Amino acid sequence: MKSLYQGVLIMFRTVFVFLIFSISSSAFASTETEKKELIRISQELNFLKSEVMSISKHRRVDDLEPFSYEDLVRDLDAMSKAIERHVKEPSRQPKSVKPLQVENGYGDFY
């Protein structure tokens, strides 16, 4: 089960890094190619969201350190919606985003 968690984390990190580089290099999509690529990334995030929900069905209920699949799905959804929003209505104004809730490893969140 641990390797399943690690696989999900590696997949999420890879997509997240790719997404950050893609968005930063084409933050203001002005060409059709850029828009198509941003839409493709959004679709891949939606695919990952469905994969994470599918994997979450295999979690152990007695896990001492459970992985928060719900938080991961929420974050993937937020990234996908941000891309879709930008492609539909580009804006130079930053959108307000909820801060991430990060666990410090001891059950405390900050």
C-alpha cells in the first residue's frame, strides 16, 4: 500500500512541476497553440483526479498515517479550474486562492 501512496505522490509532483513550468511560460495564453496546450493540461489534471478517486477506494481504514486523497483531489480541481478560467477569460489580475493546509507530520496543521 505504501508504494501505491508513493506512486500517487510522484505522479502528483511530476504533474505539478510540469504545470508550474507550463503556466509560468505561457501565463497569458495568446495563441491557439498555447490555449490548446493549457486545455490539454487541464484535461490531464481531471484524469489524475479520477485516478486519485479510484485509488482512494483501496485505502486502509485503520491506517495510522492516512493519505488525504480528498485534499489532493481538491488541489487538482483548483488547478484545473484556474487553467480553464484563464483560457476562457485571460486576466492580469491575480485570483484569490485559499492557502494550502499543510500537515507538519505530527498531526498539526499550519
